[in-house]
Amino acid sequence: MFKFLKPSPDATNLVPKDKIPSVYRRKQTGVILATCFTYLAYYIIRLIFTTEQKPVMKEYGFNIGQIGLILSTFGIGYGVAKLFMGGLADKSNTRVFLAFGLYLSCIFNAFLAFTKNFYLILFLMLLISITQAMGAPACQREISLWFAKKHRGVVFAVWASAHNAGAFACVACIQIATFLFSGSLPAVFLTASVVSAIIATIMLLINSERPEVAGLPNMAVYSGHVELDENGNSTAQELSNKTFWQILYQDILCNKVVWAVTLTSMSIYIVRYGIMSWIPSYLPTKGFSVDWAKWLVGIFELSAVPGVIILGGVSDLLKGRRSLVCLICVICLIICLITYFTSTSHAVIVAVLFIMGSLIYAPLSLVGLMVNEAVPNYAVGLSTGFMGFFQYVFGETAATALIGQLVNRFGWGASSVTIYVAAGAAFLLLVYLVFKERHILRMEAKVNAADHAKENNGENAQN
């Protein structure tokens, strides 16, 4: 590993006890701003080629098949790289790791402005997918280290909504570049890279690595709340001497909760992309115009933001019952799916799409948090990468390539059946997770109650 990516040692000068709360709040504010805005900038780079695919085809002479190959290369590369980048994030200085990944993405994206060669662009998009995989694991690790379980749901939901804002920022960059540089396609790629690099630099300055590096106690000590895994072991340890493969096997592959959450996430991804990716093609069969169907993709995405944040807050109010919130969302989602596929009313279909945005993205946000909370803190990045591998390599592929082939052969009914099966699988897995989560929360309550009793007895003895 590069020396500058290695984790920093714990601080020798500790923050005085009376100043710990104020320093913690200040550092937490920097972390949530840095993770949100840096991830927004990651999405500017990630979406710039997708958004500009029509101008690329026109100016570079590419056909739809070549564009599809480039985009699928990105998706598969991103899914595979996320597994390994997640493990690397756990072993790194996440503050630097997060910014470094974005800088590399900006550089490779800028190179797109100077070539029209299909194979070189394909290679550059593969490199971009690898560096893009550095973003989410680093962000999720920082949130897990800096925020207590009782606040983590809403914080995580706010961060997860950054990708929606990133989609808007990507379009804004395109419009600014088009206006300033008379529609120059190379200028679009360069503008996106410059804007994202500036964001990366500013956020690097306000971000923080780990509480101990800043002279603060870790979150378990500061909050007074011990978090446990399914075996009743504390998850507070932030760094480990275990190898990547040891962590992968012992803390990920042998963890039943991680598997259940990952398969739930993959199932919901099939629903997400099975709906979103085919809105422009499916809704015209219901009598919608092609232009109106395209706008509904944006409605589906943006409508999710407030719902995701609210439901993340609800999971905090329920003392960390993330799977229960997800289960309720999936039950409501199944009702909406039936309505979406059977209704002929345009108003009803639009309303259902508006609601489904929250019912899909809220569970996707919460399962990302659940998989992090199911492992020790030194494996948070790898758990993110492991889940991301299944989301993109299997979930997104099934929702796009598989559904496309099934619809081509059997009609749109095959699409609805595939999505129903995925939603049903998510429901069954979440029922299992509700009981698992209840058991873990009960163990945590007992351990924390015992710790508080010891503290009170110690204080009484001193008095």
C-alpha cells in the first residue's frame, strides 16, 4: 500500500474530558459534510458518460451496442472492484483514501476528453469503475466510526441521498460546460473533472479519519453503548492485524446476518433496476408518451430523498430496528408493484411510482447500514464491498440483461413475474432478519445494562 494511505496512529495528546463533546460534534459535522459532498462528486464522474451517451454516439460514431458494452463494463468492473476496495478501505486512512479515489476518477475521466478510440475509452471506463469503488466503503466506514447506533440511521440516510443530488449536479455540470464552451463534448468531461477535484480538495480539509487519531475516545466508549454481532461479540475494534482473506472468511463469509442482508439487498436491487431501467420502455405500453416516461425516471429518483431520510430517522426512534422498517417497506412495495403492473390509470401509475421511490431506496439505504452493523468496525468497508459485489454483478445484471431477454421472448408479463419473485425473496429474508435483529438487540441491552450497573456500583463504592 502507498505510505500516504496507511492509517494514522492514535494521538498521544488526548482531548480534555470537558471538551470532548464539543470536539466530537465539530468533527462529526465535518465527517457528514465530507462524506456527503465527496460522494456527490463521485456521482458526477460516474454519471457523466451515461448522461452524455447520445452526444458521444453522434460525435464519436459509436452505435448503441458499443455504448452498452462500455456501460456494462463499468457495472461489472465496479461490482468486482468494490469487494477488494472495501477490504483496502478498512486497512487505510479513510480520509485520504476517499479523496484519492475521487482524484483518480477525475484524472481518468479527463482523459476521455482527448480520445475517440473505442477500446481506449472502454479501458478508461474500466479504470474509472475501479476508482469509483473506493467511495462508498470509505464513506460507510467513517459513518460507522463517528456516529452512535442511535443516530446512525438518519445520518446514513442523509449520506445515501447524496447520489440523488449527484445526479442533479452532473446535469448542472453538463449545462454549465455546454453554455461556457459552446457545446464542446471534451469540455463537458473536463468540467466534470475540475469541479469534482475542487470538491475533493475542500472536503479533504474538513474530513477526519478516526476519533482516536483526533485524541478522542472511540464511539463505543463515548456513547456508552456496546454493539454486538450475532455471536455476542463487541464490534468496536477499528483496526485489525488480520489479512484481507482472514477477515473475508471469518467476519463476512461465516456471518449468517451478512449473507441474509446481502441477499436482501440483491433482491431489492433487482426490483430497483427492474422498475427504473425499464420505465422509458414499459410505460409507453400503458399509453404514456416517450418524453413523459423519461421524466418519470427523474420523479422516481428524486421522490425517494425525503422518504429515505424520514425512514432512516424512524429506524433510530425504534432503537435500531432497521429490518423491521425494511419489512414494512417491502410489504407496502409489493402492494405498489401489483398496482403498477395492473393499473391502466396514468394518475395512479404516477402516484405509485412516486411512492415506490421511497419504498425501494429506504430499504436499500438501511440494508447498507445493517451489513455494516453486523460486522466489527475493522470489516465495515469489506462488508460494504461484499454487498456491492452482489448488488451490481448479480442484482443489476438480472434486472437489465435478464429482464431484457425475458421481455423480448415472453413479453412484459415476464418482467413483472421476475420483480415479484425478487420482492418475495426480500420479504422472506427480512422476516428472518427481524427475529435475528431482535435477538441481537436483546443481547446488547443486557450487556449495556450490566455495564451501567457496574459503573453505578463503582460510583456508590467511591462515595
